[in-house]
Amino acid sequence: MAEYKGKSREEIIKQDVKELHQLGYAQKLFREMGGFSNFAISFSIISILTGAMLLYGYGLKFAGPIINTIGWPIVSIFTFTVAASMAELASAYPTAGGLYYWASRLGGRATGWWTAWFNMMGQLTITAGIDIAAAIYIVGMIQGFFGIPDDAPALGGLFGWTWTSWGFYLFVMALIMIPQALINIYGIRLTALLNDFSVYWHIGGVFIIAILLFFFGKTHNPWSFMVSTQTVVNPLEASSAEFPDGTIGPALVLGPLVLKSPLFSLIPGLVELYRSAPFFLVFALAFLQAQWTYTGYDASAHVAEETVMARLNSAWGVFLSVAVSSVVGYIVLMAFTSAIPNVADVANAANPVLYIAYHNLSKFLGDVVAVIVAGGMWLCGLATITSMSRMFFAFGRDGGTPYSNVFYEIHPKLRTPVKSIVVTSVLAFLLTVYSAAYYVVTSISTITLYIAYVIPIFLNLRNKLRKQGEYTTKENAPWYLGRFGPFINAVAIVWVTFITILFCMPPNELTLWTTVVFVLALLVYWYAYANKHFTGPRKASEEEMRRIEEELERLAARGDD
């Protein structure tokens, strides 16, 4: 970009700060991240070693191998349109909070408020889902290493826990999250360094796994197998449970409570459709495997205030994280799919990817694959805490959250939102205390995040077509989609609408009603309080912004805590 050409890093940072001032905010966070580090945080959250691996069996049980061979590219192509639309907006408005700020500028305080809450719920649930899944995975991995049975007492039988008790999983989750939170607290430099390392870990790990399975694996399936379809679990069966009277049918399960499915009662013919399991249905239901993997890439926008040359680097971070993940993810999916010994056995396994690894490789090489995947999960959790805390910081800065001062306070020496990091990490942990909540948090994250993604995209397209209000142009968005922008925006909106409906269908019906309850709670909060008190982004005066920055520098120099 011409305006950056020939400038030193210090001069570029001064320009970034000036542009942040124009958006109304003081430079409170350290601006240390380069373009690679900005890309790395979103790439780490997408984490093909986490999402694609955890839900590998989910897609396989409905559609068979074709969901990886053909389904992954289909989801990737449509996700590109969402990422490109968001990248353009990130280029126009490079500020923490990203989506919330975009929606506020494009549609007003109400749309900004709703976008923020959907984004925050998505951030909390994706962090909770990733770290509890990592805990379950790591416990199972250690059991496999040392041959520990499921009913063996854990921690010497403390609290009566076994190795598969939910309490023990929560204990391990806490052990995972504490260093993740501490690293985030003690500075963006270390966080960025580990996210950079995460890129090499993920890409290098994928190539190691692929080489091991292709050259040392026992199973090498032909292309005809790779594009074959097989429904191991009928979608009606997956949507059913046993009622107290002993009968089995479509159900909505709320922990120990089993209710008749409202959707199956409301929609005539749904039972027969699910029982017949046509290809279009099982193939679409299996999309969740890929789409849940493609979440969290808004992180590059959330750390814009910590990124050098933010208008370009944040935009490229959003887009390239999806583009690179699509290629690397396809490689690892093909490696595992080509090595499937038996579709039914893998789909029903407790951990399908480890089942494939240990049935194809020696114990030692299987352990290597297990460690690579575990490392990717931990690094993914580290990055989600960064993104989550910045979103809460940005919304709290504008008075959008209860106890806003807790979230927007910056440590003067560390220049990180310490309280936001701690509080959001605790909230994410608490979401998983009730074991049945795990299945909600891992699915609702996709819905809530994509709703937050699509609101500013819709507003931008609406304003472009009307030629009214604010919208992206080549003058205000250096990363600009040009004349294809409206078409790309429209495709993104249609795709998000489709997956939002799809992922609320059984067997994910609980996600639908959880989302309905969440929206109703927000409606009450909006009309009872927020509509009267929330003013939207608060633009400070130039004098006030300079005062804030000088005060932080003074306290940092003095070494105050």
C-alpha cells in the first residue's frame, strides 16, 4: 500500500495510532503484532488439529468418507465469501471488538449491541468447547499411553473421581486454562510468539501425520472409497432417545430430562424424512464438522489495536487464516480418510482419529500423532482466550456489558486487559460445569458466531445497494473486494442463513431452543435497561485520548501495578 511505502516501523505505528484516534479510541494496548502474528491468532483458533479432528466421527457417521473429500471443499468455498466480506470491513475499521464496532457504524447502536452479544456468546462457548474437549482428549491420550482403565481412581480417588468422571475432566480443563490465561496476562509479545509457533506446529504436524499414514500406514483406500457414501447412524436414530415409559422416539434431551421433540411434532413428515435418510439430508447435516472448524477467525479483527499496519494486516489475517486452513485441513482429512480401516468402527469410536492412527501405525508412531493433535488443541485454546478477552474489553470500553469497568481496565505495565482475561476464562469454565452443557457449547458457538459475522456483512451490503450511510469503498478500505463485493456479500449472507437453520435441526435441536432462550433474555435486557443506557461506541476527544496514553506511559515508567 502506497501510504506505508518507505516508512519505518515507528512511523507506521504512529499512523496506526492516528487512525485509531480517528475511530475515537486511545492506544491503550501494546501495538506489537506483525502481519504473520495477526494471521497466526486466527489460524490457531480455526485449528484444523482441533475442530476437524474432534468432529471427524460426526461427519463420517452421517455421510461417510465423501463428507471429507467433497464436503470440506464445499464448506471452504462458502466460508471464503464470509471471510472475504469480513476482511473488507476489518480494513475499513481496524479496532478491537471488530464486528461490534462495524455493525455500530453501519447500522447504529442497536445492531452493534446485538452483534456484540452474539459474538461474546460465541467467544465464550468456543473457548469452553475447545478446552473441555482438549481435557477429555488429553485424559484419553494419557490413558492410552499407560493403559489406565476408565474406572481407575483419579487423583488417589479424591472426591470419588475416576479417570472418566466429569469432575476430573473439569480439573484437567482448569490445569489447561490456567497457563493459557497467565500467558495472555503477561503480554502480547509472548502470546504472539506462541501463536506464531502454533502455525508451524499445525502445518508441520499435519505433514508429519500425512507422511506417517501415507508411508507407514497399513490401510490405503482407493479413490472410489474416498468419495463413497455410508450412513452408519440414521439421523432419526441420532435424534431419538428413550423416554421414561421405555419407548424410543425423537426427543429433546435436557440432562436427565427427556422430552418429546417439539420440531418433529411441529413439522409433518420430518420423521419419515429422517428415517429415509436421503443423501442431501445426511450430507448437509455432516457439514457441522467443517463449519465448526471454521470459527474464530474474527480474532484478527479483535487484535487490530495490537497490530502494526492494521488496515492491511488484520484484513489479510482474517482471509488467509481461512484460506491456509482450507488447504492444510484438506491434507490431514485426506490422510486420515485414506487410512480408515472400517467406516462403522471409526464412526463409532470414542476418538476416531486416534482409532485410525493406532490401527495403522505402531504404538510409538500412534503416540506421536496423539501428541501432535493435543498440542494443537492447547495452542487453539490459548488463542481463543486472547480473542475472547479483547471482545469483552472493547464492548466494556463502550459501556456495553454489566460491570463494564472490569472488562476495559488495562494493566499499566503489562498493557493487557487482565481482569477481562480472568473473568472471561472463569465464565468459559463455568459453562462446562454441568456435563450436559458440553453438547450445547460446542454447537451453539457456530450459530452465534456466524450470526455475529453476518450482521455487519448484511448492513454493509444494504448500505452499498442503497448508497446511503457508511459502507466499504476503495477509499476507506485498502483491502477492497471491488465490483465483486456485493455478490460475495450476498453469497455469504445466503450461506450463513442456510447453516443457521441447518445446525438448529435435529440432532442439534437443543441448539435451537438454547438460542431462542438466549435471544429472549437479550430482548428483556435490551428493553428493560440497555436501550435506555447504551449509547454505542464512545468517541473520545483528541485531548482525552492523549491524556489516557500519557497516563499509561507515566504509570508504566513508574512501575505501578
